[in-house]
Amino acid sequence: MSEWDHGTAGSDATSDDAELCMLQADPELAGMFFTEALDHLGSIENIVLALESAPTDVRLLNDVFRPFHTIKGNAGALGITSVQEAAHEVESLLDLGRSGKHVIGPAEIDVILKAVDVLTEMIGGLKRRVDGQAAPDSTDDRRALIAEVERIIAGGSTAAPPPPPVSVAPREPEPEMSFAGFGPVPAPEPAAVHPGASAPDARIGGAKSDAVKVDTVKVDTRKLDNLVDMVGELVIVQAMINEDPTLRRACDERLGRNLNQLKRITTDLQRNALAMRMVPVRQTFQKMQRLARDLGKKSGKTVDVELSGEETELDRQVVEDINDPLMHMVRNSCDHGIEDAEARARAGKPAQGRLKLSAYHHGGSIVIAVADDGGGLPTEKIRGKAIAQGLIGEGDPLSDNEIHQLIFRPGFSTADTVTEISGRGVGMDVVRGNIEALRGKVEIRSVAGRGTTFLIKLPLTLAVLDGLVLRAGDERFVIPIFAVCESLRPKPEQVHEVQGRPQMIQVRNSLLPLVSLAELLGIGEVPAPAHERTAVVIEDDGQRIAVLVDDLLGKQEVVIKSLGLAFAGVRGIAGGAILGDGRVGLILDAAGLVELVSNTSACVA
């Protein structure tokens, strides 16, 4: 039995109140404990998954033991006995494994991972209570965990004594595997290491090399967000000063040099402030690795998860918000995509399925790829379900890609039975909604029998946007550079009219819909022939349209501002920005404009 007195429900309540009082007495120290404990728990999962493949590796056992020991010690110092008690039980089990008195097997791995979940829930609940929020009671989960660990320790191990400690040798490189018939996923570009960022560990969960010493300071994220906001305001004011007509008329060489120096310093300050918000996707990927392992056990499949580009950095808010979409995609790949061992044997595939998570830079954006080597999307089954649900007609001429996009419709599922993992038709519509809310988009590449790849394309940051400034009528607009294919002054012979109204434009060998931006958005404009204006070709998800504007005012990096709830549902508008002349320019949403053109009969005057 444990040396700890588990007590009764009444004493648990008294203990919880005492813990809360101690934490509230020193909020700063409590915040440090919460942050460090959750960091330790996040690192444990990845090491445990490696330990599952090499349970006799004492080095890995030590790497799992140390975080639990640290959490126990810190919790004890603060008087958080509930966390201290749970961490102590798991620490005791790991200590027996380190000394060779207990063999670490599947039951032990499961209980260690369960301990990570329970401790994360407990610490998260404590943090919410300190902040004055309600939190679920995790007493029963804690008791169940302690009882299970005690049972495993008391039962000992019937396995043969462990062999002498061995080190895990690096795996031989496997031949590059092409997923979904589109070739290997591009290797990630080397990620820039920002000041204050720690270098990646040389091995999973290991201590950092003594040769590399990086000083870090933990800062409340709210302070960082406030700093970024204030720097954004500084950039806006600097642009307004630079565009001030009085200063422009001054024609003073010294003033010009000083203004240029101010612009350089402000730009560098903005880049450094944004770099402080950038975090690697490593921890999110490691969560998906754990999720795939648990889903594989539930469905009776073995899934090998390969990670690539974990050091790729994204805005902290993007990393947090991408967690749910990735979870749904991994769940779908494990449940629907990767076949069971019998089906894989019939297809001549290894019994173990492969899931690859990659992150890399591409064209000024970040791409996150979720690729499996399963059976691919069932195109005809998707078409049949869509016809049955009235989403498409029997004779609608849709490409395979258009059919695959139907899986993002709310309530759509091809599963024959509902399982605890998936099958209710919820999830993939959430994926698209969450990704579009981040100004990103998702693409599907699937080949029958070879697998499916989901490509999530995201902006580097949610605070700043590289845009092309346009004028339509008396209004200014900003469209993201990544959505612009080209701009041109159309010749009369390129414009095709329908009933005397130009509605199509020929760009090289393609015929594209042509629409006036001013008319599309319902703002006033002075009618002018199409060949006297500028056509901007924009693209979203493979669809291209040409938008007529009155003028291109240049490329500009703008600070994105929310327009509030009043404009939240306006299709085609993604936000606002304060331009150099002090006026507000609306930021256009390429996906929304394409949808508007598809759903409206608007045409140029």
C-alpha cells in the first residue's frame, strides 16, 4: 500500500480548499508551477511512446522518471498534496523499473500515459480555480489512478528478468515513401532560431547538450500580446507620419533620412516582437502521435507515426487553434483511411499502417501535411452518399477533387456504422471552418489504394499581412499577396460580353469570370469600360476569377484589425487595416469573393 493516506471525501474537499488558499497566496509562484508542470507533462508523452518500443532502455526510463520527480517535489513545496500524491505513485513504479525490480510492459505504459492525462487535468483544474473559474472535480480519476498503480506494483511482473541496459540505436533510414501518389512530402526548410528560443534536443526527451547554453525567460502571454499590439500601433503611426503631406512637401534631406531610419527601426521592432509569438509545432505533433497510438489500440490497428519539420514555427494562436483540426484529421486517417491488418495483407502492404505529419514553408505560408498510406478516399461511395443526401444531382459533372471536398459538408459521413471514434458526420466541417477562420485553406490529394494527404496552408502570423492595396471607387481595399496570381490591363478583344455586358475575360488560354469589385460589394463607382481599368486575377482552392479595380496603389505590409461582430458574417471581408493616409482599408477574403461570384449574377457595368 502507499505511504499516503487517501482520506475521505470530506478530507479531500478540505485539502482542495487548503491547496487553493496556498496557491492564491502567491499567484506568481503558482503561475510558474502551472507552466513548468504542464511543460514537463507535455514532454513525458513523447518519451513514453519511445519507451514503449524499447522498455528495457534505462536511459528512457530515467528521462520519464525525472519529470514526475520534479512535479512531485514542486507540488510538495507548494503544499499541493493531491498532485504530489499522484506523481509519487507513478514515480515509485518507474523507480522499480529503473532498478530492474519491475519489468515495464504494456500495462505500465498505459498507466503512465493515464497519469499524464490525470495530472494534466488536475493541474489545469487548479489553474482555472485560482483564476476564479469553475473546474471539474478530478478526485475520482486521481483515486482510480493511484489504485491502478498500486495494483500493478503489488502484482509484480511475470516476465523474464530484463536484459542488461541497452541504448537505442538510431533506426536505419527507410526508403522515402510517397503518400497518395504525389511523391514525398517536401523536406522542411531549416527553421530560423529566434533569440531566446531553445535548440532542439539531440534525442527524444534527453537533456540538452552542455555545449549549447540558451538563456530563456518565461513571460505571461498576455504581456506578449499587449506588446505586439502596441508595436502594431507604432507601425501604423509611423506609416501615417511617413505619408503625411506636410512632411512630404518639406523636401528636407535630413528629415527624409531620419524618417527612413525610423521606418527601418520600426520594421525591425515589429519583426522581433512577432518572432516572440512564434512557437514550434513540435508539441502539437507529439499530441497527435499519442492520439494515433490510442486510436490504433482501440481499433485493433498498428499505426507508425512519422514526424517531420517539428521545429517549424507558427504564431502561438495558430498553433493553439490548429490542434482540433489536426485531431479530426488524424482520427479520420486512423479510423477510415488506414486499413486493418487483414485488408493491408490482401493489398500487399505491411501490417503496420503509416501516418506522416509534416510541417514546412512554402510560398510565404506554412503547410502542415497529414498523409496516410491507407486505401484512399472512396470517390464513388462519397458521390453516392452525396446524391442520396441531395447535395449533388445524379448527372452533375464533378471532378474527383470536387467530390472529395464534399466530406467537409456538415453531417456528411461515409461510415457504415457509428463508432466511438467517428462516423456521425461531425468533425471535418469543423476542420474547414477552423482553418478558414485562421485565413488558411485545406486541400485533399487522394489515390485509391495508396493513401490520402490533407494539406493545410496557413499564414505565418495572424497579426500582419502582406497585401496588395487596391482602389475601387473612392474606397481602398487590401487583398493578401498569396491569393493574387497576376494583374493586367485587359485589351478590348480579351473581354467577352453577354448581352452587351462584359462577364468573361480571356487570360492566355483560360476564360475566367470577370466582375467589378465595387459592384460586387455594393459600393458606388463611376462606370468605365473594362479595358480602362485593371483586372486582378485571384485564386482560391483551384478556382480563379478576375476582379476589376480602378487602380493598384502598391504592396504594403498591414496590421490586421478585427471589425467586430457587426461585420463577422460579411462574405468577402476578412478584416480591416489602417493605411498610411489614416483611412481604414478593408481586407478582402479571396475564398469569400470566389463564392460571391459563383452565387451572384453581378457583372461589370
